[in-house]
Amino acid sequence: MREPGHAVAGSRWYRTFLTRELIRAGEFANTSVDIPMWFLHGAGHPVITPTLLRGYAEHAAGFQLETVDGVGHWIVDQRPGLVLERLRVFLLDT
């Protein structure tokens, strides 16, 4: 986000998600997928709390949630070694 244009691009990407994609989420309420997923989430995220992540396993047979204390939204920046370690484990197991 420190590079020229990255913050603007990120902001536009989020706005597009909120105004075009998120509002369509209800269309997929009865949809499920059967693929392995590992959701690595910062427990300190100010908006998406672990409580909001309940119910995903009902729509994804291979869903696994891991919350990480001490990090928020930017988990890749805050704990890059942990993210890389989990990614390696995930890819070797799938």
C-alpha cells in the first residue's frame, strides 16, 4: 500500500466488492462446495470477528478455520512466517 497507486487500487477494489459483489451474496446462500479450504484469520480484526465466521463449514465440506491471536486484517504483513508455514502444510496435505 506504500507504492504509488496501490492504496487507490485497493480502495477501488474494496468499493467494487461492497457495491457489486457482496450485495449478491444471498444468491449463493444454498450453495456449497467440496474443496479443501483453510481460513487463516487474525483474531484482532476490527470488523470480521471470529463470531462472524461461524457457519462457513456448513457450506464447504473442506473448511477449516484457524484464528491467530495478536494480528488483525493484514495477517500476511504481521505474521508472514506463520502464513507461509500454514500454506506449505495446506499444499502438502491437499
